[in-house]
Amino acid sequence: MEAELYYTAPKDEYFEEVKREAMKLWKEVDSDNDKFGYATGKINRIKDIKNIDVLVPRKIRFAFVNIREQYSLSHCKHQFDLFNKIIIEKYPSMKSSIDIVNGQKKLYAYNMFVMRRELYHEYNEILFDVLFALEQKIKLDGMDSYQQRIFGFLSERFLNYFLEWKKGTLRIKELQVLFIVDELK
């Protein structure tokens, strides 16, 4: 007999404490010195938000390797190559975009973006078509839990392929990512 799993909602006091801490942090972020670069006024000054198609985090930079080499050092190169092969077979017009991105040393990371609805639907239609095809060709058995996140890692690269493929037709705005972490105690 399988054990039943129960979820107990946190007490209201917990949420109040989290809210107080979040407001304290936001006041620090939104202060005049704006050490994080995210004062409310600055966010509100994003010009012509209606004329932006995609909001993405600023690209991260790899010092000594390109995108293909970085993936191969951190993950399974064969799966990366298979992913690219599937994209090219299904969407041949993306080949040059894939080649360009894989040779670069910068990457839109974190799978974070905001897109116009119609663009988002197009992106997901292609991405999931490719991921479902890849899922049929690889086995997750034997991979550790980190490497089993393959579909997320490859989706990160795909965002870059897609934006490169649409280059010239999109208005892209990059924003700095703000990481909030507790201090180690």
C-alpha cells in the first residue's frame, strides 16, 4: 500500500512574515541609491512597452568557450547534437541561426522571457514539436537528477535560436536579472 501524501498549508503568520520581509527588501531595492538598478521609476521608464515584442534577461557571457562547447562540457554532447539535428530536419530555415548561436559566447539564460501572445504561441509550437521528437529518441534512465533536466537546458538554447531566427523582425528589450538570496548563516 502506497503512503498517502498530505499537504498542510502554512499558517497566516508565516505569510505575514514573508510579506514583511519582501516589503523590507523591496524598499531597499527601490531606494534612492538604487544599488540593484531596479527602482520603480526606472522600471516604469521602459519606453514604448507597447512597441516591444520580447523582454529577456541580459545575455550571460562564457569567457573561454562558445555555446556548443559550454553545453558539451556541462552536459551530453550527443543529446545536444541530436536536438539541433531534429530542429534542422523539421525547420530547415533555422539552420543558419543555430550555427550562429552555437558559435557565440553569449546566451539568453534562465528560460525567462516575456513575449507577445502570437509570438509566444509560435515559439512554443516549434519548441514542443522538437522536444517531443527528442523525447522519443533519448533515455533518461541512468542520468542523475541534474542531467534529467535536459529539456530545460536545451530549451534555453532554443530561445536563442528562435530569437536569432526572427532577428530583424523583433523588437527585443534586455533587462538586468536581479537575484535575491538569503545570507548564509
